[in-house]
Amino acid sequence: MAITLFFAFMVIPMQKTALQQIMYTQAETVSKSIVQATSDAIISKDFGFIVEHNVEVLKNNASIHYILISPKQGEKIFVNQKNWHLLSSLDTNVGSLEINKIAYKITDYDHIKNVYHFVYPIQFSGIDWGWLHIGFSTAEYDKYTHDMYYQIIYIIGASLVLILIVGYFFARWISGPVSTISQLATQVAAGDLTVRSTIKRNDEIGVLSDSFNQMVDSLMASNQYLEHYNQELESEVTKRTQELADLNIDLDKKIKEEVAKSKRQEALLIHQSRSAAMGEMIGAIAHQWRQPLNALGLVQQNLHLRYKLGKLDEAFMLSSMDKSDRLIQKMSTTIDDFRNFFKPNKQVESFNVKHIIQSTTELLEAQLKNNDIKLIINCDEDYIIDGLEGEFSQVILNLINNAKDVLIENKSEQPSIEISVHKKNDQITVVTVKDNAGGIPDSIFDKIYDPYFTTKEEGKGTGIGLYMSKIIIENNMGGTLHAFNDADGANFVIELKDKPLVKVKPIA
């Protein structure tokens, strides 16, 4: 009887849980299959393909009552075994299940009783698009549960009849001594540990009587031991409480010290990053000025030669002065670009991505030409985002310089750097910096963003360019920076929201 009741109250709920888990697994598998098969159609809002695919799913799965595609915006597509139609809204019974994770409940929906309603979030490239609702039949689940309960009832009934018959005869033989021991047990339960059983028999009852006496003796000894142990435990608890309080004080002090140390380390990294970027820019200016300085020298030589030959006329003088003015203006523009790159203004502002990329690459134009590196910028439109203009320029400078150094080191044939800008989901601007230097080795791929990690020779790299670039894009501009290899080389991808949800903050 006890075993049967145990089975009824323990095993059956476990079986029900297992059945629900099977339904959950089935629902999750079907949901993933539908989302994968209709992902392009969902994005393009191809209702025809979505309906056609889901009708086929319903034909092949008789246990599914309906399928509902619920985007965050727009009408919902409802498909059942008979027809399909569009819904403008959902009732709150199932609408409340639309959260950022899988949800389900057994409810009534679409005039169907006890439906296993499963809701699966639809996500593409980390963007929440909507939810997929599937209504599964619980008929097999209910039938299996009912059958188990009917079987238990039959077994309990038969067991009860058998127990009554056997118990009647057994009770007459054992009830007297057991009743005596039961009364003694009641006294023990009330706290009287002085009682003892006087029953002497050579059967189980006699063994029970002896065991009862041994139990009372043990309880008395245990009671004495517990009283002593409680006193020791109270003393130990007091001691440990004080130790824990002291440890918390020390731990709080260490945490504050580590936080301060981390802030100092971050400040040092920021300073090093600024210094490295300024060094790169000074090198760029040197390359940018080399050509106009050479040209100015030639203009002066020609003037001196004409003067010595007596052929220095006004027309040649004016032409030379005009050419000199243009060369000086170009050098002055380079200085202005350098000052804009490191301007102290750190306020969040709207800026043109294309213009910033062009102005940054112009500072590196001479270095790229000297190393025969072709620079390609693909940006058909002017994309505007809110952020930190100078820090975004620093990221672009870091990525281009890294690509340039790898191309020179690997001696790539027809070396090139391609910068592409496009829109994603109408709200995210994607900037990709790609080179054809062969890609990032797998052995270091997971380390490229670590501070002070560099593959360059000692003295040629600080190892903080990519680390600071990731800090700027992800922590300070609310975007993402990641890399991948393709057949040609490495691709660094920046994704920035036009209006970032996080508060953009400058690096100090």
C-alpha cells in the first residue's frame, strides 16, 4: 500500500514532468526549424512563403493546432489546420508570454480547450524581431495521465482489500504488545526518558521491546550530548561571527584598493594610447610634408637659377609664388587635420561617418602611397551618428595602421585596405576595415584585444591599440567591435547605433 501511494504521489508527477519536457523539447525543435526556414521571409515580410511553409508544417504535424507569427510591429500571421488570417493584436492571455525568453502555458485559445501554448523569441543577428507562437494538442498527455491514475486506483483498491484481510488477523496477534509499547513511546515523546518496556518474547515483538529500551537509552545519551554540543556550538558561532566581521572589513578594504589600482591602470593605458596615436600622427605629418617640402626646394632652386641666368621675369616669379602658396596651404591643411584629430572637445555630437573616415585617411595618404598600399573607401551615402568624433577617428586610425603594418610585414602582393560603410536594419551603421594580408592566425585570435599584446617587434608596437579601440566602441559609444578572417585577410567590423541606448562617455 505504501509503495503504491509512493508511486502515485512521487512517480506520477515525475512522469508528468517528463511528458511536459518532451512537449517542451518538441516545441523548441519545431520552433527553431520554422524560424530557420522562414528567416529571410520574416525579414522581407514575405507572408506568402511564411503561410505556405507553416501550412506544410501543420499538415505534417497533426498534434499542432495552430502557428502564430507575431512581429514586434505590424500585423500577426495566424495559421491553423483550416485557414489563415492576419491579426491586429493578441489577447492578453497569450500576449503576456511575449518576453525575451522561451515561455509556455496550458490554456484555452482559438476555441480549443487545454492547448500547450509555446512562445519562442525570434532573433536575427542579436536583434529581437518578434515571437513565434505554436499551439500543441495535449490529448495524448491527458490520456496518458488519466490512464496512470486509473491504474493506480485499481491497484490501491486491490491492495486495500488484501491489507484489511491480512491486517485483521495480524492485529489480533500483535496489537496487545504493540499497544503497550505505543503507550510507552507516547511517554517518551512527552519527554519522560525513564520508562522501559518489560515485554519478554522470543519473536519480533521481543526484539521490538529490546530495541525500544535501547532507543530510550540512546535518546537519553544523545540528549546529554546535544546539551553539551549546543553550548560548544554557541561559543563557536560567536567566534566565527567575529572572524567573519573582521574578514568583511579586510575584504572591503582590498576591493577598494583593487578598484583604485584598476582605475590607475586604465588611466595609464589611456595615456599610452594617446601617446601612441600622437606618435602615429606625427609620423603621418612627416610623410605628408616630405613631398611639398621637396617641391618648395625645387621652386627655390629654379628661382635662384633664373636669377643667375638673368631670366627671372615677373611671369615666372608670379607662377613660382602661386605654386609655393599652394604647397604651403597643403601643409597648413595637414596641421589643421592633426589639430582636429586631437581637439579637446569631448562632447557627444552628431558627425558624418564618411567625412571622418576621409579626413583620417588623408593623414595617412603619404605613408600608404610610399608602401604602394591601395586604399579603397566604399560609402555611397552620408551616414550621421551621435558619438565622440575624435575617439572614433582614433579607432579608424588604429585599424588602418594595424592593416598597413601587417601588409608591409607580410610583403603582400598588390596590398590594399578597403573601408566599407553600410546600413543594417535602418538603425545601425556598419563600418568594415578589410585587408588582404592573409588574416589573423588562429593561435592569437582570442588575444588580439588583450592589453599589451602585440606581434610587432619590440619598440614598434604598444599592444594597446585594439584594446583601446574596443573600449571606445563598446564602452564609450554603445556599439560593438569584432573581427573575422576571410579568404583574403582580416576584417574588423564596427557596428554603431545611430542613437545609442547607453550614455556615451569620453575617455578621460
